[in-house]
Amino acid sequence: MADKKHKSSFWTTMSMISIVVAVAMWALITPESMMKSLQSERDFSMKMGGVDADRWIYTQSISGSMDIIKDSTSVIKGTESLPAPVRRWAQERIIVTWLWASLITYRAYMLLLYFFVLMPFVFAISMDGWGVREISMHRFSSQSPMKHRMGVVISNANLFFVAFWMVLPIPIPAVFAPLSILAMGIASWIWLSNLQKRI
């Protein structure tokens, strides 16, 4: 019981620290650095997937953030009555918010694109894991709960790193997107192949 309370307080503390860090980054980061991050992300994407892939991802992300652009222009007009230093900071925060949202949507569509490209691999390796489990049901062998747990840990860690990668406002090589899809497939194979014979 105490261990569960300790884990709960740990995750609560980590969540609070993450929120404080995110707000501090939002308050201090400049639109220029956010623009560089977005451009670097596009450069990574073009090198790995080609111009057509980048064009599709960028078009989708821009169309997805059109409402934010409309809201941003009206909010910027509303800051005209503020004192000059505060007005400049507020307008920069609005632009940073839009660029950060654009970066997140760009990475989300990049992940979606690579998911569709690598889906046959994920499906095949998952079915292979299920086949290994079905074969083991007719043998005098036991499934490994440690390996099963390892598959769950890899899957959860992968989800955590994907969420972290999507919101981090610094350039990260686009290779992370396909690697996360591959990690999902490998985790599902480990998880399914070591699933207990009786559920």
C-alpha cells in the first residue's frame, strides 16, 4: 500500500515539474527559435521521407492549425492597448503558441504517415507473436512472465517518449517517428508471444 502511495506521489511530482518546465519554456522561448525548430523538423523529414512526404505532412498540419491562426490574429489585435514591453511579450507568446501547436501537429502527422507506411510490419510481427503463443499452447513449455512484463514496459516507455518527443520544442531527428512505430511492433511481439496460455 505504501509502495502504491509512493509511486502515486512520484508521478504527481513529476507531472507538476513537467507543467512548470513547460510553462517556463513557453514564457521564455522566442518565436525565432520555434521557427528554427519547425524548419529543422521539416529538413529532417525531407531528408528521410522526401519532398512529397513533407508536403503532405506540412499541408495537413497547416490546415489543422487554421483555427489557431484565426484566433491568434484576433487576440493580437486585442493586445494593442497594452504597454509596449508587455504588448510585445504578449504578441510573441501568441506567435509561440501557434508555432508550438504547428510543431506538435506536424510531428503528429509525421507519426501518422510512418504508421501507415510501417503498419504491415507491425501487423505481421504482431501476428507472428500471436502465432508463437498459439504454438506454445500445444507444447509442455511455460510462458515467461518476465518477458511479457518487458513487452508491457517497452510499450509504455515508447508511449511516454512519443508524447515527450511531440511536445518538446527543440529540433529532434525525424528518425524517431519510424523508430517508435518499430518499437511498438517489437513490444507487441514480446507481449503477445509471452502471453499466458490461460487468460
